[in-house]
Amino acid sequence: MTNGKPHHVGTLSPEMALLGLLYAEAGHGYDLHRRIIADLGQVWHLSQSQAYSILKRLETRGDISVQEVPQEKLPPRQLLHMTEQGKTNFLAWLDTPSGGSTRAIRMEFITRLYFLKMYFPQKIAQAFDQQRAEAEIHITRLEKTLADLPSGQIYNQMSLEMRLKQLRLVLEWLDDCEENFANIKQLRK
């Protein structure tokens, strides 16, 4: 929890990316994998076998259901559907900031933007505000840790300074990205 609000602390898995593709319509595992590679391939490095493993985990957890579709002279294809539980989990994830890790911001926040633009473009500005606030909270926490660090802990100091610089750069990047989204919106009017 940060500032009284939960934030997603996950394993940085593309689970929600695969699940989110099923929000609007059912799909096949192969097609979901291809779409992740095409649209988010620089965000998530995902092999086909990893995608199938994640989809199986989502099924076991109850976030998706599988319908077998018969094929002539071939094994049946599996059509994947998001369940109500999956929809609830996806929407909660979609509204939750990624915390202050630059890696989580790079992977999860970009993935959130992808789905917000697709399904809920009116929430994009709020997502930027939430993520900016999370980064600022982390910066404040790291600055205090750095100030309280005993002298002589040069490697801890170096690590904290690097993380602070990265997060300050992330704040600039968030501003640039939000401006780009605003420009895209203006061009479409």
C-alpha cells in the first residue's frame, strides 16, 4: 500500500496483458501470443510456450474458461473466454498504479496504457497522475533513505543515487508520454 491506496506488486508477468486481450472478445492462445508480440513485444519478451503456461495458470485460477471448438481432421481448438472473476481482476489491475520501480513502470504501466487506450481512454489522464504520484512517493522515500545512510556506505549510496536519477527521469518521461497522448487526441478531433 502506498498513500493508503494499493499498488500492484507482482512478479512482472504478462498475465494481465494476455488476460486483457480477452476483455472485449474470446480468443485463441496462438492469436493472443501473436498480438502480444506485435503490439507489446518490446515490453514483454514472451515465448509461445510461456504464453500457453500463463493461460493455463489463468484458467486454473478461474480468470479464464476454455471452450473446445471441434475441427475437421484436427484436434479441437481452445477458445478462451474471460470469466467474471477475470474481468474483476483485470479491471482492478487496470486501475492500480505500478509502484515506484522503474522496471514495473516500464512494463506494467505501458501495458496499462495500452489497455486504457483500447478500452477506457477517458482514464488515461488519471493513470498518468496516479503513476506520477507513485514515483514522487518513491523519490521522497529514497531521498530520506539516502539522507539517513551512514557515511562510508558508498555502494548503498551509489545504488540509491542511481535509483533516484532513474525515477526523476521517469517523471520527465511520464510528462512527455502524457503530452504525446494529448497530441494524438487533438489530431483525431
